[in-house]
Amino acid sequence: MPRNWAGTYEYAAPRIVTASTVEDVQRIVREGGPVHALGTRHSFTDLPDTAGTLIDVSGLVGDIVIDEDARTATVAAGTRYGIVAQALDERGWALHNMGSLPHISVAGATATATHGSGDGNGVLTTAVRGIRYVGADGEVHDVQRGEPDFAALAVGVGAFGIIVALTLDIEPSYRARQDIYAGVSWDAALADLAALTGAGYSVSLFTRWDPETIEAVWVKTRLAADDDAVPDTLLDGHRATGPDSPLGSGDNITEVGGVPGPWMLRLPHFRLDSEPSFGEEIQTEYFVPREHGAAALDAVRALGDSIRPHLVVSEIRTAVRDELWLSGAYQQDIVIIHFTWFDRPDEVGELLPVIEAALAPFRARPHWGKVHGFTADEIARVHPRLADARAVFERLDPEGRFSNAHLERLGLRDPR
């Protein structure tokens, strides 16, 4: 059976159909029965699965339409972020941010509030200005930022229809550089976490929860000029001079070492033309209010001895608050605590309740597309607009065509 990108989840849907056009999507939806969208398969759970037909929208690609006056780009749902970025940069335009993998589809990433990093940067969904989708009636619908349903549908987790195109905010192209800082102690980091996360346009802390030091701080600096200076020290750490990143020095990593380059080759960690990340892996991620970031990190750090044997690496990032109902950053600036695990589902399954209990006092929210152990009641406690979003989904899809076991288990759709 087909699996997700990492090979760690096997889809249970009895039928997978590839759609190459919007008309293909409409035809499949009109056939009846449960349906759900499947993109570049970067989710790690049954979130995109269905008991009926999976519509593979990775074939929904095509021309990227740039409106320079409106500062927007309209893209087909299956288009990968790296492809969008290349097309924009060739015409002098850019996105405000990108995820660590440019391989992810625009529709899938924005539907789950995937994020990138930066104290002043919103999750990727905050760039969405318009959504075009095929609804339960098989017709094409449009919703724009500012319209009543937009705040529910922007991070819509596939619960209301099949997205076929998105219109994104764009801005003039810019250049950036990447520098790695080593030797930052946990004591210094927790005493002034804002100094680390605010050290650049986009900042990631990489750790294996060593008791004394953070492994590396990866700083992406947006440049006014290629010769802009960056500091040689960061808290009690120092800038590394070699080419290695916390993710290795292979050909799949974007260039570090302070070399200026275009935004689309610096904001992601991985290159579009290579296989990303580590391969067979499980991912978990939590969003906590930024004012509790240091305390939350310290709580996870106390579990380091249990975490390390099963962990590839953890990454800590940030994002600014937004007004999207199901975003991890809804009405709160956030610190994002990510875990890339070895493919050990039993061991990870035993660890997650312990980690989630440690993060519970900080009202952590899980990433929708990654493995977690939250119940519907626990989701409702940390997502104040969950019921409102569910009501929109039920109104637009009263028969539950786009519902599935995952959405019902978490209270995102009514049980059927």
C-alpha cells in the first residue's frame, strides 16, 4: 500500500486517484462517497486518509500567475513551495517565509499551519489571501481573506473540501545568509531566549537535549547588502566558520557559512533538488505561548535522558500571532518545539504522553500533521475556536464527505 513521504504511515484508503485538473477533482467528488485530498504526503498520521477515495492533488500544477499590482501569486494546490519560490525569484518577487523543506505542497502546508521560523514571521498560512476549492456539491468555490469563513478555512485540515488553488501574498525579492553558532549553554539560552530567537530574520535552535549546551543555533539573516556584518558571538556561543550545519554537510543542505544568496536558497534548510531530511522518521511538534517558551523548554530538557535514545534531533523555532482559528499561533506568539524521531513507533508512543504532560501547563497545541496523543477534549481546551471551525465545516459539508476518523477523533468534525 502507498505510504507517506517518510515511509512511516501506510494509507488505508481503498482507492487513490490522481487528479491533474480541477475538472478531475470535480468528477471524483461527484461520484459520491467519502473523499479526501492527498498532497505531497508529508503528514505523519491518518489526517489525510479516508475510508473512501483519496484524491492525489500533487498533479495539480501549472502556471504561477503573478499580479504585481496586487502583490499576489496564484498557484495550483499541488505545487511545491520550491517551485513557487523559483518562479517568483525569477521575476523579482519573494515569499515572506518558507518551511525547512521546499518539497512540501502549498495547499498541504497551509492547511496544517506549517510555519518556518522568525519572531516576526507568521506561519505560512498567513500569506494566503484567497482559497479556491471544490466543495461537497462538486462545484468550485472561492473564499477571500476578510470574508466570514476565511478564518476557519485557511487552516482547514482538509475538513471542508478539496483545495485546488491558492492566492498568496508576495513581496520584492531579497537576499539572505546563514550562520551557525555553537557553544550556547542552556543556562544562557533560558535566561534570555529572546536574544536567540531574535538574532536573525529566521532562527532555529537544534538540540538533542544535552544537559549543558544547545547543539547549534542556525541564524538566517535578511540582508540589505551582501556585505552586511553579523556578530561573531551570540550569548556565550560563537559563530562557526566551517560549512557544516546541525543537519550535516551533505549536498541536500542549503549553503551555510555566511555566504549571501537568494532568499529561496537560504530560508529552507534543504535543497529542492535533493532528498530532504533523514528518511524513515516520525515527527512530533508542539506550539507553546512565547512567554512560556523558556519554562517549556526547561520542562522538556528535564526529560532528556528518556528522549535522546530515540531522537534524531529537535528543532526550536518561533512564529508571530495570527487570527486563523486553527493555527498553532492563533492569538499568541509561539515557540515551536519539534522532534524528529527514529522510526520506533512503540517507543515514541510511550514517550509522547510524558512529553505532553510536561507541556500541559503551558497549553501546548500539537501540529495537525504530526504524531501526538491529544484527545478531542484536550484539543478543545487549547484551541478556543475549535467548535466554531467545526460548525463551518459541518455547514459546508453536512453529509461528512470530507470527514474521516482522524478529524472525528479530534473533534474537528462531528462523529458519524
